[in-house]
Amino acid sequence: MSDLRLAALDLSLTATGAAWTHDWWGNPQLGVRTIKTSHEGHQRLASILTEIAAICRNRPALVLIEALPMVSGTGKTALLLAELHGLVKQMLWGNNIPYVLVQPTHIKQFATGWGAAHKDRATGEKVPVGKDAVLLAVERTYGDLITVRNNDEADAFTLLALAALRYGQQLAPVTVRQAAVTSKVDWPQLPGPAAGAAALDSPTPAAIAQPTH
């Protein structure tokens, strides 16, 4: 595996999917996990940020984040999820770790070859591509490399595989339709592997004052 360190996140208030190419110490090791917490409010956000900071301890060259849907609703859950996204991006920015957003439809297309829907060969009707389709596709394509336990981990690993392909570290064969997804993401120009860089400074954005009591 290359020295190019990558991490990927499918952010959620209840079950964030995470994937990475290297362990805490920077050793090549593919991995996935689900970040869960029983906390609420600020403590929940702090707990998730702490776990993400640990994953990024080796200072990845790039972090992939599943973007919020273009229309994600205006309810409390949608607003709290937007808060989490903002905090994670601020933490990465504050530690000089580049990140890139990938639309959910592009994740589905890269994993399955289809975006929001595909045409059923028997009926000719459009059939939605759900999260379970991504999970099944990841198990089928990358099952020899990694074991994913749920849809959140499958989304995160798909992000990781997409970036690996873009930067010349392809994890498994893909179709032309799948490879075309790399042109739909606004990729940054990476300076090179992050080997030898200092560990992540803080699990919380520096701009947020910490309680004194």
C-alpha cells in the first residue's frame, strides 16, 4: 500500500462511518469502524470529534466527507447534523488537514455503477439505488480487503476507495462508469504523503472555548 494517507467519514449523529488507509502511527492498514455515542447535545458532538481526531492522529493527506444532501430538511436533526459537519470541517481546517466533500449520489454511483436510480432490465422502470445496494457492492468488490458491518462503514469505505483510485492507489478493478465519478469531485492537489508530520493538535476546534467548571 502507498504512503498516501487517506481517511473518510460518513457523518451521523448516531452512527458515523469511518474508514482509513493507515493506523494511528502511520502504518499501512485498511480499517473501518462505526462511531457511536449515547451522549446528547454538546457532549455528543465533543465525543464524535474526539473519535475523529483519533482517526486523524496520523495526519492524513486528505479526508473524504460525504456531503449533506442538497435538500436535507429544516428539522432539528438536520440542523444538528449540519452543526456536526461544520465542527468537523473546522477542526480539520484548523489542523491544516485538507478535506473534500463528495455528494451521496456520487458515492452510490462509484460503489454500484449507478447514482440515484437505475433501469430495471426486466420492466424498464427506474429503480432507486438504496444504501443496501452500496453495502452489497462493497462486500462484493472489496470483501477480500476489508469487512464492513453496516451501511455507514460501506459509505465511508467507498469514499476511501474513490480517493485511492483518483490518486493512483486503486484498491480493486472498477468499470468505466464507476471510474467516471472521479471527474465529478473537486479534488485538491496534494503535495505528497504526510509521513513524519506532527500528530493532530486537538480533538476540538481551537476557536471553541472550553468550559472552566
